[in-house]
Amino acid sequence: MTLTGVIVLCHGSRGKQAVADLPMTMQSIVGSVRSFIPKEAQVTWAALQFNHPTLEEAAASLVAGGVKSIVIMPYFLFSGRHITEDIPEIIEALTERYPDVKFTMTKALGDEERFIPQIVDRIMEVVPELSPEIPSPQKSPEAIERQSMEIIERLLSPELELSGGERAVVKRIVHASSDHQIVPSIKFSPSAISSGINAVTKGSPIFTDVQMVAIGINKYLSEACGCPVSCAMDEIEGRGLVKKENNTRAAAAMQGLGKRLNGAIVVIGNAPTALLALLELHDNGGIKPAFIVGMPVGFVQARESKDMLMKRDVPYITITGNRGGSAMAVATVNALLKLAVESQQR
């Protein structure tokens, strides 16, 4: 594998305070980036102007360390002249200086939707009176839920391009996570909502990776839709399935279900290895679930398993990155069950 280097490139500042603060800030950013990138890659930072290391100095250090491919990530919001002219000119000069090294520049940060909640938070910090007015406390569960959904609706960006069904699922996930900043990480396959509702309407069985997910699924709604709920881990206990070497119980449990997963709704809210096992059954065993809720959580294989899910031709809802968990997986399933019941009542 080609040894890769990453340079997080900031603008730099000639201010006295920046001389002291900039290195610490950028080293913190680099440390966070390193946690998401394979340890073989070398990650560093540079400043375009005024500070050291410069882009040229950072590139020279990486090349001296044997790097053959360098990715430059501009820590800039907009594609101004630095992005369109200055940095490309430096990269061209670096390419001539190091002909055996491949240089690539990513896009600038731009107007990513995920920044909007952070902008709003910063505004509220200094002008708290602009925060949405919170209604008087409610006591009944129905009133509390309704009030929560109203608050979440105000927190969601009006620019979000979501169908009605997608918006309903997103609101439930935000409610379960208490974090509206998770919204950009929620991903739907093109037919996610229609496929999910269709599977529920047909009474497809629901298989979960762990009991926590199974218990959280609304029993009244699942029974009303004729969708039996089973936990894969219960099956491995009851049938005495033996896990393979270097395999987890969650993966072995999912593999043990085999053809029973055909046409089923599969909900992964905990174990990345369960999702990986499911995808292996899909790829090599011809197993075709009707719908997948893929929300495993953690720092090992969670992000990778969900990236793999999004490359498969199967209806899904997932949360990218390391985040996920039983609560959000349950919220997704319950939202789909409610949408299915509502569609049948219309």
C-alpha cells in the first residue's frame, strides 16, 4: 500500500496571539483526524501564510518520511483565490520538486448543512433571548412527545431536502439522540421509506442484533402490522450455535439465521460484526433482506460496516461514522411502523 500523508492546511495569522494558539489548535484538529484514519497514514498540519510549518515545509517533512501520496485538506470555508489559485500553484511547484509523489487537494469545507446547527448554537450563546420559546411543561406522555416534536421541528433546517417520511424518521432519531446535529449523518437509500413501509405492511419479520433493540420496538405497532420481532442473540443461545474462530457471537447469530433473513427487516443497533455478517450473507449467500436499519456504534468497524452497507443494492437507513446505537435504531423502526399504520388508515 502506498504510504499516504495528510496535510490539514489552515490560512495562518500574523497576530501575536495566533503564534501561540494556532499550533495547539491545529495539533488538536490533527489528533482528531488521526483517530479516523488508518494509523499507517501520516497526518500533519501547515499554514498557508505567516506561520510554520508552511505547506512546503510540511510536504518536505512527509516526503522525507517516505510518503508517496499527499492529500492536502484546506481548512477553509470558501473557494476563494487561495483555493482556486494560490494553493494549486504551490502544489504545481511541489509536483515538480517531488515528481515521484502524488499531490491531491480536497474540496474546501464549504456550506455543509452540518455547520448550520453550530452557527445557531454560537448565536444563542451570546444572544440567549433568540432561543425558541419553550412552552410550559407538560405532564401527559402524549403532550410531552408532541411538545418535543415541535421543538425538534424548529431545530431542523428549513433547507433540508427530505420527503415527509424521511422527515418523520429524522425527527424520531433526533428525539432519541437528543442531538439535532446528527441530522447530516442520517442517510437513506433512494427507496428507503417506501421499501420500509411496504415490508411492514406485508408483515415481514423483524430480526434484531441484540435484545435491547428488540425490547424497544413498539409491541403494539409491530403486532398491529403482523411483524413478529426476534433477537438473533436469543437464537444462538437457544440453538447452541458455535461461533467460528475469530468471529463474534453477534456475527455468528446473524449467520445462523441464514435464509430466514430473506424478505425480513433486519435491525442492527449495536454490533458492527453483525452488520458485516449480514452483508456477507447478502454478497455470498444470496440473502436479500427487505430492509436494513444499519446503526451499529463504536470505534472499531462501525463506520466501515455502514460505508459497506451504503454500497449495496438493498433498501436501508443508516447513520454514518462511529455514531449509532440501540436507541436510534429503535426510533427508526418505530417511526416506520407508525408510518405504515398511518398509511393503512388513510
